[in-house]
Amino acid sequence: QSSIRTNTRIYTRIYTSLRQESTAEAGSQPAGDLPKQDEVQQKQEVDPATQSSTDPATVESGAIAAQETAAAQDTAAQDTAAQDTAAQDTAATSATPIQGGDSASTAQQTAATPINQQMLASFTLQFQTPIASETVVGQLLTAATKMDLPISEENIVITTADGSERAKAFSVQMQVLDLESAQRVVASMKETLSSEPFFPSASSVGGQIAQNAQTQALFALVASLIGIVGYIWFRFQHIWFGLAAVVALIHDVLVVLGAIALSYWIYQATGGLLLIDNFKISLSVVAALLTVVGYSLNDTIVVFDRIREVRGRSTKFTAEMIDVSIGQTLSRTLLTSFTTFVVVFILFGWGGESIHAFAFALTVGVVVGTYSSIFVASPVLLWLMNAKPIEIQPVDAKE
């Protein structure tokens, strides 16, 4: 019995210590997992008489059950702590920025990063016919300007497979703020080319071609002047009439070219308020110059024809004859020039951008052509007709 009592006391102490450790671990768990207060009190209140009379096997099995219960509670506490740790890890992962680092440092880096960082967009453009690379750059810049995107010519690099200036396929690299901007530019360019007629052209030629064109233009100019002088010489029976008309034509062309050159500074000063743009020499301007030449020559021949009628068979050629001839043709010249000026001025103001330079050259040319027929061609003719030949005096041999 004494051995039984000793063993019972040992088992009772072990059971009590295990229950205390279990109670302490249960107290460290979250509030939601704590056992009820009545159950704790019932487990702690153990009758000593009952403990002393309890069978050792029963006590041992109770101690093992207490150990299993404590282990189960410990495992539940560890699972709960693991769940809390997983939740914290999940929250930390969702809050972690892409670039890494904590939220505070990332916020500082985001605030210090400039907004206008550019990226390099690469794409390929395909055309049905060969086109110049400069034309492609111009179309891209036009599309970017329509959408107010800060893209300049320096931000666009275009290359071809064979390195030529004209091709059907182009590899384009463009610096943009984002990829969407590049897609918008290409879409706008495609829409423009599909909705409007496009005429590809080259803005530059080689040196050999330019030299040939210059030589041919010079031959054509000399041939046309010789033809004008020959016709008027045959028509008025004197070469001086033809030379005077050619002088008036050269005067008209030079004045119109000077007006086109001055349009640059006038546009810079007025900003286009006078409907004057930065005009340049083009095919339409060349056509306008030829029109001015024909118009001025027609007026000059009309005046010369009246001078010939007034002169008659007289061998003299005086200033009074020119005054009478100009006075008789002045009304016709002014009325014709005024009606022509009204038409070309309407074209200049409301004709549109495509013929704006052409109308400007004609507007200046009509005024200058009328002026030259009266105040340039006739005085030059008078000076040539009355010019005295230079007499060369023979030199005495003794001197």
C-alpha cells in the first residue's frame, strides 16, 4: 500500500504539473481559442481522496491523455501562429512594389523619378510602292503634331534593308513617352494615307542630274529670248524693239523673284497677317513666272504697235511720239490689268493653300508687268533708237 501511495503521489504531481503547463499554454492562445472558465475550474478542482484511491493505471492513462491534450493544444496554437504568419506574408507581398524595397523607399523613388522618361519603340512600315525615307519621316511628324505629341525629327531613326533612300519597307525606331503613343502615331499615319491621295516625290537630286537640268534650262532660256527678239524684230522691222521688250521681261522676272525672297522677312514680321507666307521656288511659281512673262510681253507689244503707228514714215524718233502712244493705250492697259488683278487677287486670298504661291507671284507680276510696259520698255526703246554710234578717230602716224 505504501508503494501504491508513493506511486499515486508521483503520478498526481506529474498530472498536476502537466495540467498547469497546459493551462499556461492555453492562456497564451488567442481569446477565441481559450477554454471556458467553468471548465478550467472543474479541471483544476481535484479531490485528494479521489486521487489517493485512484488506480495507478487510471492515473497513468489520465496523465497520457493530459499530455495528448496539451500536445493537441500546442499543435493548434502552432497552426494558428502559422496562419497569422502566412497572412502577414500575404499582406507584405501585396504591398511590395515591383521594383523591390519597402513601401516608404519605393514612394520616395517614385516621387524622384521624372515623368517624361522616354522609351524606344521599334516597328516596321510596309508600302505598296517605293517611297523616300524623308517622306516617311514627314508623315510621322505630321501625325505626331496632330495629336500634340512631343516628337521631333531627332527622335525618329529610319533604316532600310539595302540602305537606299527609297524602299517599300522601313525599320523605324522612335523615342516616345510610352508604347501607346507610338501606336497612335502609326494609326494616325495609316488613316491619313488611306483617306487622302498621296503623291510620293523626291526633294533632292544628285549632282549630275542637277548639272544636266541647269544646262538644259539655260539653253531653253537663251533660245526663248532669241525667239522673242527675232519675232519682234521681224514684226517692227527694227532690232531695238526686240531688245527693249527683253529688258522689260528680265525686269519683271527679277522683281517677282525679289518679292518671293522678301516674303520670308514679311512673314516673320507680320506672322501671316497679310496672307503672305514663306514662299519658295516650286513648279507652281515657275508656271507663274512664265505667265507673267507672256502677260508683260503682250502689253509691251500693244504699246510698241501704237508707237509704230504714231511714228509713221518719219525718220525721227522722239519722246513726244512715245507720250502720245502711251496716252492712247493707257485706258486699255489699265482696264485690262485691273480686271486681271482682281481675278488673281481673289485666287491669292481665297484660292487655297495649293495655289497660294502661284497666285502671289501672279498678283505681283500683273502689277509689275503693267508698270514695265509703260515706264521701262518705252524709255529703253527711246534710248536705243536715239543712241549715237561711237566714232573712232584714226590715229595720226606721226603722233
